[in-house]
Amino acid sequence: MENKNYMTTIEVTNSPQDIFQRITKDVAKWWGGKDFSGGSTDLNDEFIINHPGAHYSKQKLIEIISGKKVVWLVTESKLSWLKDQEEWTNTKMIFEISSKTHSYLLHFTHEGLVPGKESYARCSEGWDMVIKDWLYTLIMYGKPHFE
């Protein structure tokens, strides 16, 4: 079996700067909700997503190109429903914005989340919901999933 990282793409009409801002400044509105703490806008910022009893992860912003790319390194993780609860540690979440004729594509990759990992099936479903529904709705309509 070929090990491919989890990837998904959404197409939006907002400007690259708006998309970029929604990803970096509004994490609590599309992913973490009240379970988000820390900073997510500047290089080396760190933030935590902690859904007690299910998911804990600490991310560090390791690459940022305004309007184009954001990379978070997972420096700590504990997914309580896994045998290897630290399976996300040292994986990367990569957001890349590219242009299309009359719209923009937001490519999301969770590098290291591959079919051989115990969390792959459940996390793929989770990312599909978080990126394709919650983040998409926030970008396109300004409606946060959490508030």
C-alpha cells in the first residue's frame, strides 16, 4: 500500500489575504472553539487544541508566507482513543493557497497522517468536516463554527 498523506482541497472566491487571515487569526472559529489557546499568526507562535478526553495537540507555526502558505508542526499530541496516543507528534499541517481563473484553491495536507496510521480513517473524516465544512463556511460566508 502506498503511504499518501491526507490531503484535501476547497475552492473559494475570497482573496488570498482573506483566506490566509481566516486560517491563521480565526483558528478558534473553525477548529478549536473554546478549546483553543495560544497564538497562531506569527512565526514560532504556538497554540493548543484541547478537547478533554479525546484530543490534545500543540502546534508551532514553522513557516508562513503571507497570502500563500502556512505550516504548523505538531510538537505534542495525545489522542486518547489510540494505542499510540502521540501519533500526531512531529506531523505537519500545511495550508497552501493557489489561484484559479476566477477563484482560489486552498490545499490542506496533514503530512504524516497516512493510511498506515491507526488514526487515519477517523482523522480523515474529521479533517473532511473541519476543512470542507467548518473552514469553508467561515471563509465563504463569515459564519464561524464555534462562538
